[in-house]
Amino acid sequence: MNKEKVYESIHNYTKYKLVEMLIEKHKDGKLDNLNAIEQLSDDVLDVLSLCGLKFYGDMKHGSKEKK
């Protein structure tokens, strides 16, 4: 898989997971105070971390298969 396809795949997966989290956790809430905004920021960082770890593992595992 070329780099552009990999980056597009990472982008699409990350965007999907962020939207999924926002719908699940914040559909009934309002971002009208600092605590709610901080919680949203923490949730976004959690999703980004999970996505990064998933693709890091996928790419590292994939590179081992090529050797």
C-alpha cells in the first residue's frame, strides 16, 4: 500500500472514530462550560491516541511481514 493510501486510511478511520465518540458521549450535552470543553478535549485526545496506536501497530506488524 503506498503512503498516500495509508495516510488516507488513517485519516478516514480517525475521523470515523472521533465522530462516533462525539455522537455517543456528547449527543445530549452542551459545551457551555469549561469542564465540558476540557472533557471533550480529553475524549478527543483519547481517540487520537487509540487510532495512533492501532496504525502504529498495523504498520510495524506489516513491516515485519515484508522482511
